[in-house]
Amino acid sequence: MKMTFRWFGEGNDLIPLEHVKQIPGVEGIVWALHDIPAGEEWPLDRIMEVKELANQHGFHIDVVESVNVHEDIKLGLPTRDRYIANYKRTIEKLAQAGVKVICYNFMPVFDWTRTDLFKELEDGSTALFFENAKIKDLDPVELVKEIAGNSTLTMPGWEPERLQSLSKLFEQYKYVTEEDLWVNLQYFLEEIIPVAEENDIKMAIHPDDPPFSVFGLPRIIINKENIHRFLKLVDRPANGLTLCSGSLGANPTNDVAEMIREFACRIHFAHIRNVKTYDNGDFIETSHRSSDGTVDILEIMKAYHEIGFTGYARPDHGRHIWGEKCRPGYGLYDRGLGIMYLWGIWDLLERTKKEEALCYQSMKI
Ligand code: CS2
Ligand code: MN
């Protein structure tokens, strides 16, 4: 398992890379050019700037999160070909810089959705919260205003240019069914997967967050059956997954550990975090510890260990603790704690495996 940490770039992230370096075992930063609008080609010199800065701090830039997919591609509009051509050129340039995995998602209009970015937990920390009843009668425009107004930093997935024409987008999606979205996804994959393969890059789709329809928009990367279907659309190793335990875990019927054992070598990037779900459909992000949420992180780590996972992982979101002023979900402290929890489990699993092997050898003698 290769541990990484998401970092939003110089001037766009309050956490200095020097501090990220102090978290044990972090080898790379997960990055993106957050100011480039979805659908545009990423300039090579900008990519190289990030690489140089990361390398100076002893980090690799193997994983990009995300190269966002233009809405016209998801909508299947004739204009999509121009954006797909740009996407392919971006893949080629990222490969030139040594990138190995590209994370992306295929969620209409909104990336992740929450109703509260700073919901207080019992211990006084705050975290991202989803209130099912609230979302039902919420106007998406109001939610955007609230979310954008609560953060002075760019919020990935909530980029202003993508959300400016919100009502037009909703109008366009009125006629897009889940089946249409599958067809549009297949069209996109058939175009880009061969380019990724030629460039030794693995594409890793992120599941929908939350894994069910919100505001009546279609959502398809939501459970085991659909992920099977996704992998078959283009049945090649380069067409793989970012397996996000927190996103999938927001639906308690999703068994993430079972998915890890099943999808094994098609998982190129692991997002590991916990959420606590409630019977009324609400959920809140918690610490990584298994007993704090409803996602069994311990079992998930066992599953990764069992499949011999050598891919990239990151702690995904964290709570806001110890008075830290940070981007919602992306503080230094709780993600650092999360990493240490993951290492604790992983190291024990490794040690046990070694000791078992030794014991077996000595028994033979
Ligand atoms: C999510 C998403 O995993 C996460 O952190 O908050 O924003 C995720 O980055 C995208 O869906 C990946 O494309
Ligand atoms: Mn995630």
C-alpha cells in the first residue's frame, strides 16, 4: 500500500508541504490543477511546476484527483467530442510527467453532496453531514450558495463555472435517464481507455457520493452490481476504480470489504474513511476508527491486505479538530490521525503474516 495525501496546491491549500512530510509513511501528494475548468486541456508547464514543487519536498505526483469530466460528455451532447479530445491530450501530458493514476467521477452536476459542512459531533469536533429530510425540500441553488459561502477556498466539485448555469443544467438532465448515463459513460470510456493504456495510466472512477440519487439526478456508480457493470463496459485493467469506503458506506447495504475482495486488481486507488449512518438516511463523517462509524475500517484493511494491495491509498476526509481552520473535510490533523490508524492496522497485519510464515518454517524443522 502506497500512502498519499490530498493537497490542493500552492496558494490554494493552507497546509504546508513540510507539515504533510511529518506524517509517517506519506510518499506522494494527490493533486490537480484546480483552476482549470472541466473540459479544458491541462498545460504541460503547469503540470511540471507541481511536479517540481512536490519533488523538492520529497513527494511523487503519481496520482491526480481529479481530471473532471465536462457536463456535455455526461449529457452525451454533440459538443462532447471536443472535450474528449482535450481529455486525451491531458492524459498524454500527465503521462509525460510520470503520472500513473487518474481519478475522476461521472456524477451529474454535483460531485459530493452534503447539507452541512460543519456539523458538531458529540466531542465538539465538526464534520461534513448529510441530512436526508433537508435535501428533499431544498432548492439546489440555495445549497450551492450555502456551501460556496461557507468556504473561501475553491471547493473541488463545486467550481463556480460549473455551477453558474445550474438551472440550465437541471433542465438538460431532465431528459437523461440512468440508462442514458450508462451509454454516455461507455462512449467516453471507449475513447479514453485506449489512450490511457498507451500511456501506461490507470483510470480510476470515484463512486457517487452519496451513492443514491439526489435532486432527482441519475446516479450509477453506487453499488456492487453497478460497479460490475461499469468494469465490463471496457473490460481492461486500465478501466478501474477509486474505491471510496466513505462514499459507498453512506448506503449501509454496501459491503465495502466484500467489494475489495471481489474487484481486487481493478482497484487502483483506495479512499479510506468512515461514516456513521442513521436509519432516517442521514449520515455524518467520523474519525477513521471502526467503532466510531458504521463502516468497518478494520475489515476493509484486512481485505486490502488479503488481496496483496500494492496500489495508492489516502485517508480521504477528516473531521475538523483541535481548532484547526481548514478546508471542509481536508484538515491536516484528523487526516494525519486517520493515516496512523490505517498504518497501525496494516503494520500488525504485515507482522502477523511474517510471524506465521516463520512459525510454519520452524514447525517444518
Ligand atoms: C470526494 C470527491 O473523495 C473525495 O474527496 O470529496 O470530491 C472526489 O474527490 C471526487 O469525486 C473524485 O472525482
Ligand atoms: Mn473519496
